[in-house]
Amino acid sequence: MPVQQVVVPSQTITASDFIKYNALNVADAVRNFSGVIIKDYGGIGGLKTMSVRGLGANHTAVLYDGIQINDAENGQVDLGKLNVSNIQKISLYNAQPPNILQTARAFAAASVLSIETTKPKLTIEKPYQLTAGIKTGSFGLFNPYLQYQQRLSVDWAVIINAYTQNANGEYRYLASDGKTVTEQKRTGTEVAMQQVDGALIWDTDKNKLNIHINYFNSDRGVPGVVRPYTTPESGQKLYNRDLFLQGAYQHNWNSGLQLLISSKFAQNQLFYFDPDLQRTGKVLDQHFGQREYYQSAALAYNLMSNWTVSYSADVALNSLNANLANFRYPTRVTLLNVIATNLTLGDWTLQGNLLSADINETVKTGSTAPKHSILAPTVIATVKPFADKNLQFRAFYKYAYRAPTFNDQYYNYISNLNLQPEFARQYDVGLSYTKGFSGLFSYIGLTADAYYNYVTNKLVFIPTLYNGYTQNAGKVDIKGLDIGLKTAVDLPAAYKFALSANYSYQHALYADDQLSDYLNRLPYIPLHTIAFNAGLSKGDWGVYYNQIISSPRYYENNPDAVYVMPSYSVADMSAVYRGQLYKSPMTLSLAANNLLDKRYDVVRNYPMPGRSYRITLQITI
């Protein structure tokens, strides 16, 4: 039965559900969440970013065991790079996570995607565990992975995860020149990825320590844009060499005082190579390197049994270098301070916080962007007004911001150092109902939220003949509705049927009556999205069906019909067997993605793959 939501709208998927949703990476795992749009550039290695409630990828913070994965260069996290083999749970929180003992960064974003890695559960009788698996299938996929857990003492344990993923990524797609339709092969899609993650964990009644070291290496082809009368460009390459070391320590005193210390060092190297820039014969070979030093401290204290207050302070230093002519080599120092409170009064839960942000930048050459100081409040309320405490109502207001990225300010041919942060005022009212039953239905969970987001200083990229530039382009008005349903039915002969369904309505318009795009819809945001997953299981066996339906959307902020991308519906199916192999737990699954072989684009001119298959075998010793 799903856990009843508290304080803010939230959605969760666990490791046991990844096979049901045919999830190879985090983007696959969260694509069914209501209010979520995955912007997918196609293929097994294509860029995959997430927008929540129409606000764009830069307004969602991605937390990895409580500490943010940050990219000061472009502000977006590629969810396709995050393999699910070492993930225990993924949760999406609108506004912020409900716990007020957290880093200040977790309060700052409009929404938070929280990724929790696997934690060892070992005993004296079984002090170790080895899990080995392999995924293989279409596109030449070869993805072996390994996890080793070792109990060091009563309180200490270590866990090591490693995987490699290789694929040629090639698939057939339909190309049209307006008169004829031909089938062509997508090339330049090869992928070679490796990742190693080691964690040291200390867990006692009053102390928790989690130290991670993570290295990600990838060599990927960058498939070109598909346009009529032209052959897609190929030969472009993207290389990532990313390393981070992070740790979090929490201590709880009997007095009600709690301390959370979080630290992180990250170094990301990105190399982009184009052997034939726009078919001019010029070679483009760009190198970017960014570093982050991050420190956070948070204190929470229980003033009373029903009243908790907290204070969080973060400091982050980000720098970027590149092999570009006249590059400015920016460095950014960000200071965040948050005071927060959580109060329970009978059937009411009230939460509020005030965030202060100070952003200062320096450059080695040229001019720098001005300093920004921001105050951002949040107010949240939840009430259970009836005798049936399974029903609760909630509301929140949050003032969120996102700062211009280094790319926004310094990368393009035309720099705009006067960019202001983008601000989003979020309003939400909703309800949730969760109840377990002893009859035909095992449980039912229902959520519904209506929301309104008002964005000012919208940061928009303006393309030009030579690259383009970013500017603040007015206001955006977003009205939406998220509805979710989860239920399970106990059928005769020990069969079980489970259903999860989500519906999203997003009406996102430019709202500045002084601009030419006034009342035009934002690109790539469909009015209606439906996602549902149904499964039938008995004993060790299960069969699952997943479908996502999207209404038409625009690819430009222009209301003319020529700019409309058609609706699409994509269905996946999987069969799973969980049994024993030589007395060891074993999982075998067969998945079919895009079961009906639909041809469609999520991003215009980046065709998505047709039908594909994947087999997964995993054994735990």
C-alpha cells in the first residue's frame, strides 16, 4: 500500500518497480509521474532531462543521497546517465522534501527529485551479499552490473556498485521530405559508459554517516538533426569524465537537537568534438572543465513535541574553464541560509521557511555579472478535518528562483551579463486519500492537485546565425492539474492485479502583453498527458503493461498549425520471474519497449526508436 502523502505532493518509485516500468535509467523510472515531462533526444545515449509542472529542467534539484548533483555550466542533469542498478528509491517532491533537517539547497528549488541508493541489510549470519546481473537486447545493448555489500562490524558496512554499458544505438526511423516517406537508419548513436560507486556507511541509534565516491566515464556519439533533403550529420562525439566525493553525517541528541553536516567535491570534464562543423570542413574540438566545492551545515531542534525549528547554511564554489578563445573563466560563490519551522496543531500541520541567497561571481578576463541577493519564502499547510484520517487536504505557496548558468552568461558569441535570475511563484491546493481494505481491494490511493505557477524574468535562449544568446523574456503563466490513482485487487486463484494511473493537464502561456508571443503556448508542453501501469502477478510470476499518451504540442512559441507536433501513444510490456537458481534468489525479465512500433518524436527532428527488446538476468548470492 502506498504511504500517505505528508505536507507536500510527492510521488515515489522503488527498486522493485523498475522492471514493471521497463526502467533502464532514472529518466525511464520517473516518466510516469504526474506533472513530469521527459525531454528525450532519442536513442539509448540521448540526452534526457525532466521538467516538472512546466517550469523547465533548471527548476528541479536532483539529490543523490541528500546532496545535490549540480551543473553550474548548463544547470541541467542528464537523467539518462543515472543507471538504476544501485538505486533503492526515487521520490519527487513538489516544493521541497517534508523533512526540515536538510541542506539549504534542498529548500531552494521549485521541485526536488530525491535519489536514494541501496543500503546494506546484513547480519552476523550473512555478513556479505553479492548481486550480479546483465541486461542485453536491441541496439547492441550489453550492460553487466555488479554490487557487493560487506558488513565490517555491527554498525559499519561498505557497498560497491559497478556497471558498464555498451551499445551501437542504431535503429530504423521514418524520414519525410513532404512528398515521400523513407525508412532510414539512425547512426552516430554509439554508447560506451562505465560507472563505479563506493559507499562507506555507519549507522547507529544516534549517528548516521554516508560517504560516497563516484566515477562516471562515457564516450557517446551525438546523432545529428534529421531534416528533409539532407543526410543527418554524424561523427560528433561527446565525452564525459566525472568524479565526485561526498559525505553526510547526522547526529541526534536526547535533548531533541539534530545536526546534519554535508560535504562534496565534484570535478566534471566534458569534451565535444565535431569533425565537420555545419558541413564547413572546420573541426570543432571544445573542452570544458568544472569544479565544485560544497559545504552544508543544518541544525534542527524540537522546541516542543509538536514544534521543530531548523537552520541550514550552505556555501558552494563553482568554477568553469574551457579551451575557447577569449573565455572568461568564471567562478561563482553561492551562500544560502534557511530558517524553517514545522508545527503540528491537532489535525493541522504547518510548515514554513525563508531562504536567503547571495550569488557573487568573478572572472579572469573581461566583465563579470552583477551580484544577486534573493529572499524566497515558502508556506505549507496540511489538514485532516474529518474523522476519517485517511483523507487530508494540503496547500502551499513557494517562491523559487533559478540563477543564470555559466553558459547563459559567458559561453555564447553574444554575452549578456545583465541577466537576472528567473523567479517562479508556485501555488498549490490538493488532497490525498489512502486506505487499506480486507476485501476484494487491497488498498486505494488517490491524489489530486490544482496548481498555478507564475514565472517572471523567464530565461530564454534566442538562436542566431552564429550560436545565439540568452535573455530575460517576460512572464509565463502556467495552470495545471495532477491526478493520481493507485490500487490493487486480490483475484481468485491467488492472482493479484495492480494499477497505477496518472493524468496531467498543463496550460503554459507567455503572459507578457508587451511582447509579440503574448498568450502563445510554451514549446514542448502538451495540454494532456496520461500514464498508466497495470500488472497481473501470481507467486513468482508477473506480467506488466505500461503506456504513456501525450496530446499535441508546439515546437516553437508560435500558434500556427505548422508548428504543431502530433500526439503520440507509446506502450511497453514486460514479463518477470522471481525464483531460485542453485538456492540463490534470481530474477529474469523480458521487456518490449514501444510494443506497437510507433514512430514519433519527443523533440522535433530527433526521432525516437521503434520496437525494441531487453532481457535482464540477476542473481544474488
